[in-house]
Amino acid sequence: MAKLRVNKIAAVGVSTETTGSVFFDGTDDFMSLDGSSDFAFGTGDFAIEFWVYFNAGSFSSDSVDPNLIDFRPDNTNGAYPSIQYDTSANNLRYYVNTANRIDGGQLSDQTWYHIALEREGTSTKMYVNGSQVGSTYSDSTDYLVGANRPVIACQGHNTSNNNRRLDGYISNLRICKGHAVYKSNFTPPTKELDVHPQSVFLGLYDGENIFADKTGRHIIAAYGDRVSGLGTAAQSPIGITTENPGLIRDVDPTTGPTFQGGVGYNSQNWLTLPKGTTADRNRTGGRGILGGGRTPTKQNIIEFVNISSAGNAQDFGDLTSARSSLASCSSSTRGLFSGGENSSNAVISTIDFITISSTSNSSDFGNLSASRKFPSACSSTTRGVFSGGSPTLVNTIDYVEIPTLGNALDFGDLTEVAVYGAGCSSQTRGIFALGQGSPADVNVINYVTIASTGDAQDFGDLTQARSQLASCSSSTRGIFGGGFVSPTGVNTIDYITITTLGNAQDFGDLPSTNRAFYACSSLNRGVFAGGYSPTNVIQFVTISSTGNANDFGDLTLARFNLSACSDSHGGIS
């Protein structure tokens, strides 16, 4: 892992920790986005900006012509933006509708350049290091975007053409729709770029996490020498921070710097500070909350555990009514318990809330969009998302804003109807293992971008089709434990890397088969509680590793079809 360095004491509000870049080797490496309508600019304003560094020898052949960002589909020209470098003419260029529209002049290798292209009204301009280059293009183009576009460091018109690949680095690629950022000559930014209200993408700023998008809106695919299709953080493009544009990260003057990687400074020896953000390090322990369930009688009990330690659960308070088959999610301060089946076996839409740091009975929050039991849930710092459920199988997804009391709103749909599934999340992405479809169990995993709305998309598959499983997560990894495979439970534990797409992999095993239970987590520990028979067993795993679950303690009351949440899971920033 690349080591970022702090070379001097930071001034108030400024960190000397440098921002990152992503490396492309000039042959097979490139990245692509998801062809979202976010990148179809239409006839409106837009802005594309980034830093680029060409390695030595990048311009040695007149046929290289590296494409820096390209919105064109394969074998298609037309109303698609493309920023390229023409090595035969030594010319940076903006290309659209089969012609060069702006000639940006000659660049050099082994030098960082800030490139910006933007349209305001019908005037499209290109800037290099803050100065306009070439002529203003009179531009009324109705811009489109191709499927799985734009591509980065590659020619969109022909992605198999290795002569059109970048040998170098790109940093801080920001795309804004409906917004021209600069409009006239400017001084290039000296700090890592931030998300504007109109930003639809901001990535390639962290060499240690090449799939990060600050907007949380899009999935980045990586292609390279060692991978064909979607990559992972361990695969090409390499994404090491050996070159950076000299940008620094902003630091909150009150809370101080946010350290994202192993950070040190030059001294007689390396000093490596703890990984994770400062907020992360304040919540690596945390409190887990366990509510409701069946014995088989419906229960209103709420208990809590301290996730960083081991021990038996303790009494927290009561739900507003006894119920089972409910779902739970949380922010760092508030836990929500949603839906379920009450003591009269009626399916309900009730949402309760608690303050996690206290001990008390729950209070009314609002209602789901419809009454349902066995939904799945996940959450970010501010938003809870609920999916699926029965008694009539649905593909419904709805959401609430956790800080604000009120009823759930429509979010979108799962890829298919589902019940008995499980949800978990990173700070930007919600994950749903669907569980039982119609009519049988499925191994399907869906994902959503929590901050947006829209239908879920396919993520990959579990190692086996099953329902009644439990899930939890750190900020990067999701864990799925146990479940039901007719006619019995299983002890399987799977894991996924949330920032990528792909199938789950084997993690280890529960000590025994279990189903109809729930899990919660801190950033480094997942806790599985209760289960069918019923049982009072609580077990834990270390999320960043692989291995079998270990004994944690016991619930105060053995039960199944309960729910759980925490103040420190991977969805909380």
C-alpha cells in the first residue's frame, strides 16, 4: 500500500496530506462508468475537469493518441464528448461529432496539468492550468452518453485499441451536469476537489481506493492486464499514489484532519498513524441493539450489547408493541424498527425509534409505505432504506430520513420480488441479499445508491441460494451468515467487497446451523444473535479477516425472527 506523508505541521484548516491519483500503464488499463443519464448532458451546461500526468515516452509514437475521457459507444461517433491528445500534431483536443472542435495546444510528459472543459449556454471552452486554450466552440449539441460510458484513459469509440490508452496518471476527475464551474480564466485549485450540488461524479482522488466516488452515485469498473471485466481494489489499474498533482486535503478546523490511509511523516523513522477516518476511530466499538422476535410468542423486548467486548445482552427497554419478523437500521444516534407481525398475527407498517446511547422504550416514528413482514433494511448516516417483504411478495423499496420523524417514501424496486432477505451497507451503497423469490430461494444480491432514488441493480450472487439469513458490514465489506436451505438451516458465512461488483466468497462457518436471526456490527466486528428453535446464542466474526464465528455471549431471552442495528456499522460516515 502506498504510504502518504505529512511533511510539516498543518495550518489551521489545511492538511499537507497529499491527495491521490490512479495509474494507467498504457496498454490494457482503463476504467468505465455506468452509462447513467447523469452523463447525458443534453443541451444544458456541464463541466469536466481533472489532472493528468503523462509518463516519460508517452508521446514517442505518432499513433498513440491517448484518450483521457470519452463518452462515445464502440464504433460510434456523434454527439458524445471526447477529450484526447493527438501525438502526431502534439495537440490536446476536444472532439465531438467527427471533428476537432477545440485545439488545446502542446503538452509535455512528466508534468501535471489541470484540464477543464465546460459549456455555459452555447459556449464551450477548454482550459489548461486555468487559462483558456483554443477558440470558444459555439455549441448547441444535444449531448448523449454511450452504455458503460464514459471510459477513462481509453478510446470510447474502440475500447480494444491499445494505441489509444493513457500511460500516466489521472487525479480528481469531477463531472458536473447543469453547471459550468469556472466560466473564464482561473487559478487552478490547490486542494482536493469537493462535490458541488450539481456534481454527478468525483473520483480518482484516492490511489488506495480507486473505486471511490465522492458523490456516491456511480459504480466504477476497472479493466487491465490482470482482469477482464469488473476489477477489485487488488487488481489493475494499480492505482498507487506515486504521483500526485500537489493537491492537499481540506481539514475541518474543529475536528482536525481526516486520515484516510496509513499516514506518516519524514523523520528518522516512519510514524504510521491509525487507519480510518477520525470519525471511524471513535466508533470501532459501539453498541448493538436487538429488538423484538418470537419465542414463539411475539416479544417487545429490546436488549443491547457492547460490540467490542464479549458478554451477555442487557435490557434496554421495550418496543411500542410486541412483534416479530421486523427489520432494523440505524444512524450513529438513532435506531429504527420497522414492520413485522404483531401478537394478533397481523402484518403492520409501524416504525419505532430509539436513541441508541440511552436505555428506554421506543417511540413512534411513522409508517412504511405498506404493511409487510420480513423486509430487509440498510442505512447511511442519514437515511434508512427498506426492501421486499410479504404477506404478498413485493419488490418495493422505500426510505426514511432518520433524523426526521415521518412516513417512508418510495425509493424504487428490487430486481425481483423478495422476502426473508438481508441488508447491509457502506456509507454510499446499500446491499440486499434477496432471500426467497417467487417461488424458491435465490442467490441474487442487489445494490442501490442510498443517497439517491431508483431501482436496484444486480450486484452478483451468494455462494448458495438461501433465505432467512443475517447480514452486517464494515465500510468496505459485507458479511452474510447462515440461512435456510430446505429442509434445514445452514452454517455458511459469505462475504463481498461492497465497493465492487461480483459474487460472494467463502468467509467461514457459524458453529452450528442457524436461520431466522439478525446481525449488527461495528467497523471491525460482526455480531449474530438469536435464531431458530429458538436460541439465545450470540456469536461474532472479525469482518476484515476470514474464519469461523466465535462465541460472544447470550441474549436475555432466546428467540428468533428478531432484528438488530448499531451505532457504528459500515454505513455511518
